[in-house]
Amino acid sequence: MTPVPTGWNTWDVRTHTGMNRLPDGPRVRFGVLGPEGPVLDGFTWRDGLERLGPHTVDGSYAEVTVRAAGQRLRLEFAGGPGDVLDALAESTGAIVLSVEGLDDIEEQTDLAATVRAGGVRWTVATSTPGRRIEGPATALVLAFGTGADVDLRIAPAAAAPQGGAGPHRGAAPQRGATGHDGPADERRHGAARTAERTSLRSTGWLGDAADALTRAVTWNTVYAPDTGRVLTPTSRDFVCADRKGFYGTWALHAWDTFFTGLTASAVDRDYARGIFQQILPYADGTGMIPNRVSDDRGRTDDRSQPPVGALTVYQAYLAGGLSPETRDTALLGTTFPALLAWHDWWPRARRGPHGLLAWGSDPVAGDSASATLDRARRESGLDDSPMYDEARYDPATHTMDLADVGLNALHIADAEALADIAGLLGEHATADRLRAEAAAARTVADRLLWDDGRGGYRNLTSAGTHDPHVSPTMLYALLGGLPDPGRAATVAADLLRPEVLGGVRPLPSVARNDPGFAATYWRGRIWAPMAYLAVRGLRRYGLTELSRPVVGDLLRLFLHEWHEHGHVRENYPAVDGENLTNLRKRSDGLMAWGGLLAYLAFGELADARPDGWRFAHPGEPAELRNLPLGDGRLDVRAAGRLTVRLDGGALLDMAPGVVVRSYRRTRDRVTGTAEGVGDVLVTPPDGGPPVPVDVRGAPRSFTLGPDGAGDMWEGSGV
């Protein structure tokens, strides 16, 4: 189980402004003293949350700024594994500290108190005198003077320092007469420096997209007491009723979880593996992974969600190392059985028109809303999409009467990913079976879903006519490998015209010239999961001239919302000037899957693919640091040249006109192919002098190792 529910972290779903000591220690919250008393609740992206700062996975450092009662409150926490919490609270107003979940408050002085929680005596020590104010019987609530910053240390009584939390920089004499930082400050500063040095970072063209992606994952991790597990829903605000959300204290959604796991793989490999595994135990006996499970609203036994599990797991595996030697095989082994069972459930349960797959909902006793078109739409994940406005529910098949391009293509791509995973795990018969099924399904889908009249792929009605609605799911046909290269290029270019799915705000969830386009929710907003899958389709066919500007435009949208509001959005505006911060706009302000837009941009510099890594200059200065690989930390920097380094050591040094693809590095061999115009310096596996490769015409493949040192030859490329 990763992360484990121990130590101090921000995993109480109800607040961003405190930490809990898990599994059964005290809960700490900060707030401000307002005209009507302490303000300790709220601080959601909708109300009062000003800026989420850095947050390590283990809670060893976290920073957040909120506003309440007209005052700004900035907090730093140094928690993590162990028993000691150090915190700093800064505000122009009067700070309030609430220590909760207590069995007893034994004694209190101006600067310290002894409390009991979870059978342990704890010392609560502050650098500034506080006065106790009214609060719950199980809480110690302290108020401090206006403008007084507060250092806090909480530790088991035997380990607590005497006389307060220690001096703070620029402190009054009572906070440390020596004039230098104390141990609490030193610990926080050290944790902040470690986080800065080791966390995923980006600059230049990428801006601070890496920070945004990381925070959207780490700040959304919560502890679910009823399960005893640490979970990462795609948004803690979305799932928590106390935060104006839609569930009790937690909920997991199927494709949300898989996309969150993928974004988390750029932060920490173990963390990502834990996220991927969170939804899998909820599969039913038929293999179906439910659309949703939650503490108060149960599970959706009538329906699933789009089959993106194997795609995302396999991509996270590929991005976890420079070769199979260093990739996370445990991720594959722990997820494969459930993913395979889910894959095989679809053709058994969702055969719709003409034998193709269609979204559906099974009848469930006692659930009158099951086996309806509304529930089938929800299985698609695209809830109110215009694509299904004219569809009907077929009780004979338990599906819509509409065969869906997106679903059929995703299921084919799922089969391909599962086949590769099966091969890596030695399940060769299963791999062969999956590849054969994918090939057969691809042939049928290409024939039936192709609309000659419109020159593209379209959903197919039970009457045999092609539905006219257009969305980015039509580009999933490329992800599933349906067209030949020529047709793929033509289809993509046609769909990415500005009046359809292109433009400076690309890939709205329905085409702009579609009658159903409304620039709202799934009727036109830009959604990162849909964009991710569409771009993956373009990249499969090497359509860089189309995918690169789309990715760049999406990155600009992502960074604008982050810089303007501190948001990583559920969905993004498809029209100029729309502000999505209002709750009625239906766009959560901190949803982990929004980080997929950053993840796509990272792929312009460094993209892990089944045949190896692709490294390329994005055309603008950019840097991506500390990608977590099994080999070490990978840094990619684009300036006058593109350089790739592993734990500080050079791997590649490339002219900006060169692309290296199929790059793999093992203990004794480096292989790859260089194409474009210019030179590249390739470091051998033993770290010896770089070997130059000059590219002036056809692609040049290279192998460096004991039996192929410096071998190069021309190839036809891809």
C-alpha cells in the first residue's frame, strides 16, 4: 500500500490548512480569528484557497496560503514519517491553532501544553504565547495576538523540546534571544531545500507546469478512515461533502484514477503504483471495474467507465526507466490480472449495433435509474455530450443503439497494451490471443465506422447510418491504429481545422461547427483526458506537425489557469474570456487529471514509447528536471542544443534539428536512432567519451556496447 497511513501529512480530506498524525494521533488545523470567532473551515478552491505551494509525497514539506476574514494566512509544514511536526503560521491577522482528536488536555502554559491522543502524551509547543479559547471538548484551541507569527512543534512528550518551538527568523526576544534560527526553522528550511532539489521541475517553454502537475496530485491525496487506506481521488473538493463536494469523505472513479496514476508517475513511481491499485479491488465478479465507488453512495454496479487502464499503466511503466531492466515490473504484475479481466468483460457485456461495442448500463435490482440512456451516457465518461442526444437505450443489449468510435478504438488500444504487458510477464499465449483479437476488431471497426460521405470515422447507429456528431473521440481511431498512414494524416488534418477541433483552444469536447456545441461541460469544454488520448493517436502516426501546435496551445491554457488562479482544472474554457472559478460553471479547480496537459508537453522533450524513448528539441528553450526513473533522475534541457542527463551524467547532446528515437540504455548497451539534420553525441554505457553521430540524410541507428561499440548504420526510419 503506497503511501502508507503513518506519520504527519495533509491527508484529512476536510482541510488544506493542517496535518494529521496517522493512524491515530492528533489533528492540527490553523485559521484566523474573525469578527464572529475562529475561521478554521472552508478554504476550498471555491472559497479562500489562494495558492497551494510545494507538497512532497511523504508530507515532509508542504506550503499553502489561504484568505479568511479579510486576512491572508501562509502556512509551512515539516511533517512526514515519524512523530514530530514543525509548522510556521504567518498572518497579518490573529492566528488560531486548533489541536483536535484529543483524549485529554493535561496541562497548559503560555508556550506549551501537554495533551493525550491515541494513547500517547504529546507536547504542543509554540514560539508565541497563545490564549485558550472556547472549542470542542476534544480540542485545544489557541488564539494568538494580531500580527504575531507562530512557530509550532508537536512531538511525543518525551521527545519534545523545552520552552517552546524554538526561535524564528527575525523573532522577538521571547522567541529566541540569540537572533539565529532555531531547530524548528532549520527543519522546515531543510525540508524545503530537499523538496526543491528532488522534486519534478520545469522552466522555459514548460513554465512551472511540473509544479502544477505535482501539486494537483499530492494535495489531492487523502486518508479514508473507513478503509484504513490512503487514496488519491482526482479532487478532494469534488468528493467531500464538507468541502461542498458530492460525496461523503471519499470517492474513486475508474478512468479518473487511471489518469491520476499516470500523472503521478512523473512525480514518484511507488506513489503512482499505489494509485493505480486503488480502484482495482472494487472490480466485481465479472471483471467489471465500476464507474464509481464511495463511502456514502456506494458503487455503480450497472456501469463501468472508458477502458484506459492498460494504456495508462503501460505508459507509466515505459516512462519508469530507460530499459526493461530498470522499469517497474511490479506495477505490471500487480495490475495485469484485473486489467485483463476488465478488458474481457467489455465484449461480453457491451455488444451493441452490428456487433461493435457500445456504452451501456445493466439492470440492477432496486436501482430504478439503471438500464437507462442517462446511465449509459455516464459510462462513456462524457455525460452530456451531444454525441448521444439522439441515441436510445436498447434493453435487449443493455447498450445504446449507437456503436461508438471512441469505445471501440480504446478497447483495441487496450488490447495492444495488455498484449505487450502479457509478453513482458511471460504470458505469451495471452499476448498472442490479445494481438489477434485487436487485429480482427481493428479490421471490422475500420470498415464499419468509416463514413465515405464525410471522409472520416463516425459513430454508427443501429439503422446502419453514420451519426454526424464530431468530437475528439474520432481521433481515437488513430490511437487504435484503424487507418493506414495516409488516411490517418488526412483525417487528422480535417478534424483539426479551426472551425472543427483545431484553433488556439484546440480539442473542445465537441466540434465547434457541431449543432450541439455550447462551450459548456462536455458540450464543448476542453478536457485533458480527451486531449491526451487524441494526441496519443496523432503521435502514434508521427504526425508531429499537427500534434506539436496542439500540445503547445493546450500548455498555454494550462499555464494561464495556473498563473491566474492557481488552478489545475477539471475542464478548460473553449472560448476566450470565460472564467470557470464559479461553482455553477462545473469545472473543479484542482483536479489531478488536468495535469495530463502538462504531461503531454513533457512528451515534446522526452516521451517514453514501446520501442524506446524519443528525445527532441521543442523549438523553444525549456527544461524538465528530476523525472523519476528506476535508473535515477532524468534531466532534459533545450537551449542552443538539447541535452539529456541522468543523475548529472550526460547521455545525449544533440543539435536542435536532430530527433533521437528508440533510445534504450542498459548496463552494457546503448541503442537508438537519430534523424533530422545535425549531430548528436551519445555517451556509451560505461560512461566513456561521447561518440559522435552525424545525421545529414537518412536516419542513422547506433549501438554502443562491448560487441557493438560505435556501430552505426543508415536506416529508412519510421
